[in-house]
Amino acid sequence: MNDWSRAASAGSTAGAAASAATFSGNRGLQIEEKLIFEQDSPGHCGVDLPEPAPFDGRLGGLERQGPIGLPGLSEPQVVRHFTRLSQKNCAIDSGLYPLGSCTMKHNPRLNEKLARLPGLADIHPLQPVSTVPGALELIDTLAHWLKTLTGMPAIALSPGAGAHGELCGMMTIRAALEARRDPRRRVLVPESAHGTNPATAAACGYSVDPIPANARGRVDRAALEARLGPDVAALMLTNPNTCGLFEDEIVEIAAAVHRAGAFFYCDGANFNAIVGRVRPSDLGIDCMHLNLHKTFSTPHGGGGPGSGPVALAASLAPYAPLPWLVHGENGLDLVEHRRGEALAAIGRLKGFHGQMGMFVRALAYMMSHGADGLRQVAEDAVLNANYLRVLLEGDLSLSFPGPCMHEVLFDDRFLKDTQITTLDFAKALIDEGYHPMTMYFPLVVHGALLIEPTETESKAALDEFAAVVKALAGAARAGAAARFRAAPLLTPRRRLDETLAARQPLLRWRPVAPRREAAE
Amino acid sequence: MTERRFTEDHEWVRLDGDLAVIGITDYAQSQLGDVVYVELPEIGHRVEQGKEAAVVESVKAASEVYAPISGEVAEVNEALAADPAKVNADPNGEGWFFKLRLDDPREFDQLMDEAAYQRFVAEQH
Amino acid sequence: MRYLPLTSRDRGEMLATIGVGSIDALFAEVPAAARLDGLVDLPRAMGEIEVERTIAAMAARNLAAGSAPFFVGGGAYRHHVPAAVDHLIQRGEFLTSYTPYQPEVSQGTLQYLYEFQTQIALLTGMDAANASLYDGATACAEAVMMANRVTGRKRAVLSGGLHPHYREVCETYARFVGFALAAQDPAPGEAEDLAPLIDSGTSCVVVQNPDFWGELRDWSSLAQACHDHGALLIVVVTEIVSLGAIRPPGAMGADIVAAEGQSIGNSLNFGGPYLGLFASRDKFVRQMPGRLVGQTVDADGKRGWVLTLSTREQHIRRERATSNVCTNSGLCALAFTIHLALLGEAGLTRLARLNHAAAVALADRLEKLPGVRIANRTFFNEFALRLPCPAAPAVEALAARGVLGGIPVSRLYPDRPELADLLLVAATETVTEADMDRLALGLAEVLS
């Protein structure tokens, strides 16, 4: 029986608050909201547009033959609809989001204001370069900040998100190896790595060798070195790793990787732990992607957009994807084709130039913090995570003893014999008003609970959070399994049947009565 | 019908005339959780012992199903497309995956029998 | 520092609780050689006033589209976004929420993505759509890779009318992921016969409608030719507003649609973030990249939504994933959903008519200029103008006159001298008669 079924059968233990019936189905501020397709006023419109005077069209007979099927609503209806939807969501603005490996820090509103300046938001990527010198200046400034923080001489800015940046990095590595006429077939990836790492390596045509962790939670250096050979193209390593631990043998590992003629790719998702305190270039890294939507505060937006620039060592810089921003005789210029110094570029990874909207936000963030503030970010992030570690290690099972970096990893040993799983524990946390921590990742421990508070949480917020987690852990061990298995009870929806969703995929609304479709 | 034999990847196989019927064990289905989809091989496709022959998906995981023996796919269990839950409900019967025309009966003989498999599963914990 | 809540006193107390003397003790694992003892060589922290002044100065050096007669398209279009859209997407529960992995507290995000997926399916005439990808160009590459998976083949034919950035992205992916492309040459104004290029090794044919030059075509017979050979037809749409007026890809037999959604809800933003749209037939749904939202019920039997078919994705299949895509373009998808909800059937069709009317009016005017011809037989809101001279210097000269007159095709095809006299001109509902006058006048001056 899956977890949803258990939640359903535990419904009878729901508390009085959860079962207070209303006529509307609404519960106070929590409103039941239909789909827009179920609120259609045919012919209605929330935008007033003039009707053009009659004219001879030039669509060549390819006019649409039937209705599209979109609903019509007025502006008040649309505003109310999406406002109500927003009220069903957790958000950083509303509360602590302890999601390990996501870096859910505060999203400054200055970033939003500046990204909307017409001189930045209302410019087209293909208008003449001579009309957008300020845009190039901004991109160049961002590049300078990121190169300085990473210590790397070059940076590719076009990738659309972290996973895209990983793809970019691995493509430059493969291009460099091909240029050396030394094609290699294997990539080493720790077992604790984020799923995008092996997916990316496989996408680039490499076979993936997983490397186990050692008892201290770091990558097993001996196992790694045993797998190195002349057919290894790269090691993909996250540092600090997904267990929240600094790979203390990283310099030796880098040396071994280089001795084998391979490249060292670093997944920079956890850069928040070390920004301003450690320079990745000093660790021997050749290639590292950054997540502007993690370390540099651009908003998560419910799943993007992100931005994944890739810092590159000199050995990989010639292969960076287009476009390149170069300092020419007449100032900054864009190189959009493979010629001149960009002859060996791997080509284009994305349309146009990159996630400019996220560049503006990230630059505003970095300038606001400055060199001193960014260093403080890393220190406070690490301090906050260790504070939670110490507050919670007596109640939860700390996976690896000793200090952590910006995130702390627990596993489900503390739930042994309680009939409560990591999932149940997380769902109970939801009723307490918190989005759960990352669950079941990394895979190297059983029932992982990965907590990353970030530096934008106050000590009071951490104290409150820790108190609730401790109370829940106590309740779990005291045998309150039913409460956990029924959770969450106080949310807009209780546990949802994911099995049904996967067995009978319903991926869109369809009208109940058949409508006239476009002629086939 | 013969008795069943087992692999360490939790597949079972039994002989039915000149065909070998293959499925996943009760232990495997309980580990997977609710099965939501099964990707079956094409009829006529050749599979090799130990190589991937099918994929079984639950909500949270997708696992390869390896061919316990080599052969040519003769039949697949079409009923699983509409009702993948059969794999959970009756993994040893209606939840079968595919049938092979086997190459070499000795491959079958060399697999674990039921007692050995139960011991193997007990050791997993 | 305004974004850091910890005080010195807090830090001291917390260090004491942890049992270390200083923060440096928590960085002890960092190899000595890699420790930065001082600050990196970057400016110190700045208040809002100074950050705003610095970045606004950069912004002020740019000629914004709203400050000039504006006719630039080429895969990104300037449309009016109603004021309500930007207010709604900035609600904290949308802006600062995470991917909806905990569906009980993400029904807002999941419901709007379900609405978005429905809108895309309706617009494109397809069965199912995903919850977005990075942009149209990467969606195009993902479509080709999906066609390769579905057919088990590895060669794609690309129309010469495909946006060159889209082709270039496909080429990059082809080189590294390992498949072949037969990219046709650009031939504006000429008919393209792609059917003879399809054989038993072809996974798909990729066409764009309207194409890069703005030309419209019925691809139904090509769809048939593809299917006769067991190949898929992929149709790319770079101007999604066109689907308010023209026959959708689904009605022409398309198997996959890869499109750019920027035109609805999203500003030009100098090229990003944009919005990749992806739709396909039901039978291919399990091969789709990206996230999918599905409907289900909760423990009380109430309708709700979850991310589904996740076993295709990187966090489960890892090296066997359909794609490595994780973060996509959520907030841009929300802006699209809200804008399209405001437009509705009546609004979108009227908006599309306005766009076409503007382009027709502009074409009528420009065709009258001596030596100027329109290369298109048909168009929606963008067409290719053949000038009696190279287009690039003409565009610079227009810019000097404060007119953003379009895209010289040579910017995207620098090595094709036969295309150097082509200018791509777009006209949306934001273009006025006065704007068109200034372009016509400016061009006339520049050409004389």
C-alpha cells in the first residue's frame, strides 16, 4: 500500500479543525478555485483592444478554421483567480524553506525593480549592438564579478539553468579532448551527486562510473583514483558535496584527475557555502557552473527561470559557447559566429544571448553585498546550518559526525521502529507551517533529510524551527504514528494520489461536451 | 509448467512448454511500490541473459528488468498497459511481463531455486 | 547588511552553542592553500541608492524599444503586456516559491501549470504539453532528440526556413549527443521540397511556421510524407501570437510542436529569460522531456494536481533520463498563463488580427519605396524586405535616426552574401501609423 492510501485510511483520525464543514467548501482564507476553463464567459475579454478596419489579409488561405477553445474572463476575474491560487503556495517570503541543495534565500525586491527598467527589460537581443552599450556593460560587469569570485579567467553566460550549465561544461570538456585527439569514454560521478550530473554526462555520450562515498561522507578517494585511467574524460564533483561536507581531499583529487589527463568539473550548486572564502580555481577546478537562482538570489519562481553560467579555465575557454562578449577596439562587442578568436567555440546552446533578466538581478544582489557582504553570506550560511546541526543532532540521526558546511544531512535511523517514514515526518512538518526539507536525497543514506537554512534566516527563526522539529521527533518516538501518516491535514489539499496520476495521466483539461475542433 | 527459478535482480522465470515466462518477484514489487507503467520489449526482439529487457516504473523509481535467460521475445503481457497494478496484485501470475523462446535450457538450470532465492532475500536485510 | 538578519551578538551566541571559538573553525576542512584570508578584489557593499544609480546608468545607455519606432522581430516580439500580469507574478507566493515537489502546499503553482499545459495544447492543436523548457531553440533540440528516441533513428532534416539560432542549437546538441542533421539552405521566397529527403533513416523533419522569413505554409502533405516513412513532423513556432489567426500545427499533422512563448506575458529582456513550449501527441507523452503536471485526487477525494510521469526525469532515471532538464521557466509560464487568460478566445484572435493588419499596412507602405520588394507571398506579422543595397548599414543609419528598423539578415547569416540585402521587419499591435511613417521616411532617406 502506498503512502497516499495510508493517508486516506487515516482520515478518520483527523482533528476537529480540519473537518469543520462549510457550505462553500472554503475554509476562511483558503478558497476552492476552479480552473479558468470552468469560468468561461464566451466572447468576454480582460483586455480592451481595438478592432482593425477591414483589410485584405495575406495569410494565403491558412486562416484558422475553428475556435481555439480558450475561456473568456474579465480582469477582475483573472486577478481574483490567480490571487487565490497564490494563496495555496508556500514561499520563501512566507516562511523558512529548509530545502537542502536549493539555497532558498531571500529574493531582494531591488532586483525586481532594476530588472524592469525599460533600458534593460525593453531591449531586443537583435537590435543593433550600437544601441545597447549599457546592456553589454552590465553583462561584462557580471562576468567580472563571477570571474573574480571563482578565480577563473573565462565565463560562459548563455546556459539557461544549472543543468544546462552542466551540459555546457561537459561539452567544452569533450571539445577540448577532441581537439587533443584524445577522445575518452568515461566520466566519474559520486553516488551522492544530483541526478542532473549523470544525466548530463550520458547526454554527452559518456558512460557514467559511480564512485562511492567513504565513511566520512566524502567521495572515496582511493576508489576514485582506482577508476582513473586514460579513458576517463572528467570527474564531476560537487563541493561542498550533497551531504553538506567540504571535500577536504579535493586538491589531491584534482591533481590525480589532471595526472590522468582528465578534466575536473565542479557542480557549483553549493557555492553559497564558500563564496568569498574559497576560490574554486585554487582547488584545481577546470570548469564550474553557478546557479544564479541559488547562490545569487534570483527568484525560484515556482520552477524557474534560472541561469547557469559556467566558469572556465584557460584550457577550456576557447570552446565556450556563443555568443562571446569581447573587448574590441571600439568597446564591448558580441561575437555571434564561429570566427576569429571564437573559431573553436562549441556553437550555440540557446537562442539569443542568455538570461539577461537574471543577470540584472544577480548583479544587483552582488553589488548590494559587495566583497565583504558575500564573504559574510558564506559564513552566516555555514553558521546557521551548524547551529541547526547542534540543536537537532540529539533528536534526529546525524549522518556524518562533525561540522557541516551550509547544509546538514540527517537520515531516518531516528525513526526506526516508529512505523513513520521520512516522508511522513516531512508531511507532519507541513502542518506545522514549514515547507519540508529535501527528502530522500542524497541517495547515499537511507531516508535522507537534508536541511539548508541559508544566511537569510534569523536566529529566532532557526530556534523556532528547531523547536518544532524536536517536538515532532519526540512525538514520533512516543508512538504518534497515526498523526504522521495522516499528515498533512491543514493544507489546501491532503496527500495526493500520485499513483493514479501516473497510471492514468490527465495532463490537460478537456471540455465535458464535445466542441467543434479545428478542421483536420 | 515447471517450478520457478530466480535471479539476484529479483526476476523469476518458469518454463511453459517451449516458452519461458518471466516476471518480477513479490519482494521486488513490494520494494517498488505501486507500479504505474511497464515498458515491454517488442515481439521478435532478442534478449541476452543479464541484459535489460524491460522497465518497470513506480511513482518514485524506474527499474530495469533484466532477462534471466537469453532468447527471442515470443509474447508480451498486453494487459499490463491498461492495468499495471497487476504486477503488485499478482506478480507471480497475471503480473507476468513477457515470454521468451529460450536459447539454452542450461541457463535456466543454473539459476537459483525458490529456497535459495528466499535465503538470498533474507540476507538483504 | 540589510539582507543578513544575524547580529554580531547572535553570531557569538551561536558559535558558543556550537562549541567553537570562531567561524574559521567551521571552515577548517578547507585546504590552507585554498583559503582566502582577505576579501576578493571587488567593491564593498552598497546601499540601494548606489546600486540603483549604478545599474540605472547602464540601462540609460540603451535605446529602449518603447522610445523609438520599433520593428525588430526575428524570434522575439514586442507585445503589450497588461499591467495586471506583472503585479500577479510578483506576488511572493509565486515569485519566491520553489518547484512544486510538495504538492499539498503547491496547488497554486500546480493548478496554473495545468492551465498552462491546457492552453498550449489548445493553441497548438496537440494532445499534451509540458510545463515549459528554457526557450524555443532548446525546445527544438529536445524535440529532435525525442523524435530520435521514438523512432530509434538518428537523422533529422531541418528546413532552411528554421530560425538560424534554432538550427545552431540543434547542431551543437547533434555534435555532442550524437545524431546527424541534414540542414537545408535558407532560401527566402522559394518553395522548399523536403519530402524527397525523407528515408527510412530519418527520425524527423523540422519546419517552422511562420518561417524565419515570415512565410506561412500548409505542412499537411509533408506530415503525410513523414508518416509514410515512419518519421515524425516537428513544427516550430517562434511567434506564438500567430496561432490566434492561423491554422495550428496539430491541424496539419504535426507530431511534436516546439515553440517560443515569449510573445505572451514576457518582455524582450535582451534575449532572456524566455519560455520554451513543447507539445506532442498522446502516444509519445512518456518520451517528453521536462516536467508534466497531472490531475488526481487527494485523500479526501478532492481534485488536485501533482508533478507526474517523473520517472522520465533526471532525479530518478539519472543517466537514463529523457533529458537533463531540471529548472525550467516557471514564472515566465505563469506570465503567459495570466496574459492569455486575460486575452481569452476573443482577445487573442483580435490581437492576432491587429498584428496582421499592422504588418499588411506596413508592407503596403514599404513596397512603394523605390527598389524595395517584399520577398514573401504570405506573412503574419513579419516579412523579409529586399533592399537595393546591403541591409546592415541601412539598419545602422536608421538607428542613428532613432528608428529600430528591423534585423539585417546578414547578422544571422554573415557568410551568405546573397542574403545581405534582406531586412526582417516585424509589426505588432504596438506599432503606430506615426512609427510606420518614420520607418518609411527613414528608409527612403537611407536608400537615396
